[in-house]
Amino acid sequence: MSDAKKLSFEEEALPHLDAVYRVALRLSGNEAHAQDLAQETMLKAYRSWSQYREGTNARAWLLTILRNTFINEYRRMRRAGPTVDVTEIEAFTVFHDVQDTDPEGTFFDQLVDEDVLRAIDTLPDEFRETLMLSDIEGLPYAEIASITEVPVGTVKSRLFRARQALQKQLYDYAIEMGYIQKPELAE
């Protein structure tokens, strides 16, 4: 790969590493697996950077690679059976160098706590994926439809259902945190 292409990759793709990791974490539900997914996604993107059209949406392109990688690995793992959790063997991460370069990610971490993330994790895969791409990553419906390979109407439907499920699950939490007030009962 030429120096110009390497620089282009660094400028357009690497700023989205935190977003790739966040989506990978929500898809996999496991930090070690999410790190592996994010790393594999970036490696695949780097290897096929010549296929990327410069100036288009690099984040959507990377998230499409991530989703396809996750689906392929999920299928392969189902056939292969259980594996050893790498975090039990070695605590190692490659993301410390770029961790604080994404203030949006830091903001997200402060806004959404573990209770909300647990509620998101309980959603069916297609709802969780759509919610993450829309509400967390801020992608428009058309890009989500392209990434998930479903019509825009299906994206909207999944997003609506995901939000409804979260509202139901997080109602008591929202009252406890003071986000909403408990309705007064009529006497």
C-alpha cells in the first residue's frame, strides 16, 4: 500500500475505531471478543482500503465490515463449539493509545451507565444492532439499512420496537434517576 493510501486510512478510518469497538461490544457482549472483532474489522478494512471510495462515509463502511465479520465468526463459532476466554489468560488491550481521542465516546460512557447497557444487551440481536447504529452511533436510517441489509422500513420498525422494549425495562430506573416523575394516583 502506498504512503498516500496509508495516510488516507489513518485519517479516514482510524478516527472511527472507538465507534467500531462500541458496536462490537454491544454485538458480542464480551470485551475480549469485542476487541478481537474491532481489530479484525480494522485489519480487513486496511487490507481492502483500495476498494474504499475516498470521501464517502468511512464509519458506515467500517461498521458494515464489522457486522459481516461478526456474523461470519458467529456462524463459525456455532460450528466449532465453546472456546477459552482470552481475558482469563492475559489481560491485554490494544486500545489504550487511542482511547481518549474520542470525546464523544467518553461522553457516551458518562451518559449511559451499566443499567442501561444491560437493558440494551437483553434486546434481540436485530433490535440491539439497529438501536446501537441509530441512537449510539447516530447513523441515518438509509446507512443502517445498507449495513444490516434490510429495507429502511424494517430499520424504522426495529428501532421503534427496541425503544419500546427499553422504555418498558427502564421505567423504574428512569423514575429512580429522576429522569421522569412517577405519575400521581388520583384520589
